[in-house]
Amino acid sequence: GTEREYETLFTCESDDGTKHYIVYTDHSVDEAGNVRVFASIYNPDAENMELTPITDEKEWKIIETVIAEIQAEANKENEQ
């Protein structure tokens, strides 16, 4: 029941459009100095947003791939 604030980094959906993912952060940092990033499944049409944990390894790979692509693009832009 604790309320916390997070910043949405991006949203995306599965290839078949049946699941929607949200990637977000609270800007906290882990032991290695990396900003913690979280991902969940959500229903964009729901009145109250409920986040569901991602438990499927294939779904995690999708999220990791999207994060890597966004990070690579940001790094490329910073180099210019």
C-alpha cells in the first residue's frame, strides 16, 4: 500500500499487439552505479493502471532488446 513515484521511460507492445509493456525508473542506483530500470505489463485501456510482473523469458528478451536499441541510439546522438 505504499505510493511511489516513477518516471515512464517508454512503452511498447508485443508484435501481435496483445500485450503492452511499460519501462520505468525511480532514478535509484544499484551497487555498480547503474540507474535501476523496471518493466511491467499494463493495460492501456484500464481506468486504474495495474502493473503485472513480466515472468516470461521471451518477453524479457523483447524488453532488453528495445532498451539496448534505445541506449545505442542515445549514445550515437551523444557522439555527434
